[in-house]
Amino acid sequence: MRAIAIDLGGSHATVGIVEDRKLLASREIAQDAAHGLAPALPRFVAAATALLSELGMSAAACDGLAMSFCGLVDYRTGRVVSTDEKYDDAVGLDLVGWCREAFGLRFAIENDARMALLGEVWAGAAQGCGDVVMMTMGTGLGGAAMMEGRLVRGKHLQGGCLGGHLPVLFTGRKCTCGAIGCT
């Protein structure tokens, strides 16, 4: 399987072309999350197109585009549900439509900590493991869990979140993620 991959963080994004367990090519793009996601989308298209060209292939040679996002996402609909003051415009963006228009490909999105866990299970230190917990530290703090080979997501898509927006004070302030009293 070959795909365009975009790992979106608070200060930079990495656009890559992956095939099975191998990174074929990648490019890092400086980001400012305060400026939103919409202005970055054309830069992602340009970077992916350049990488594909360098590899002598077209987007049609890929099975899809996968994006890891530093916020709460609904993987079923391909939409960003909420942000933590990073890329706040993402909630209103039709990323599935953007991907179809820009590349003619299927689109998948997942929380960045969950995507990192999937990467470790697929090609990293957690290969062969069905029960895994992972903490991520970057611009923010995140975490993910997998039980019996399935990501823990929960009813409100926050299951397995082990950091960042873990509600600890139910009478606390409303968090930008939508919950009350997050750490």
C-alpha cells in the first residue's frame, strides 16, 4: 500500500510518501498553528506533488492520503471535531473534499497520538503487540491506547487519551476541547 502522509504538529508539518513500512520521501514544512489549517493546505499539495514527481509517480499511484491531527477528530467522517487553540479553522474544513479535489484520493484522519501508536504497531517498536499504551510529547502532550489490536476511542472519541485534555476537575473551567476541567 502506498499513501501520501501528512503529520501535522503545532510548529511544523511533515509531508511524506510511504509504501508499506518504508518512507520513500518526505519534506518538513514550518507551520504556525495560530494561522489556521486552510492556508497550509496548498503548501501540503505542493510538497506532496513535488515528492511524487521526484519519485516518478503520480497521486493516482497512491491508495489514499492519511493525516495525523493535533486535536480531536472523528475518523469515521474525516472531520476535525475540536482543537486546542491550534488550527482552529480546521473544525469547519471539508478535508475529505479537499483531498478528493487536490489528489483524487480517499482521505483518512486520526489524532496524532493515535496515529503515532498505529505507526509503532505497524512498523516500530510495538510490532506484534495487541495491547499498547503510548505517551507522546511534542508541542503538546498526548496519549493513546490499543486493546486487543484495536484503538481505544470511546463513545466521544476521547477514550484512551492519557494526557493533554484529561478531565480531572469536573467543576473546573470549560476547556477548548469541549470538556470541563482538563489538565
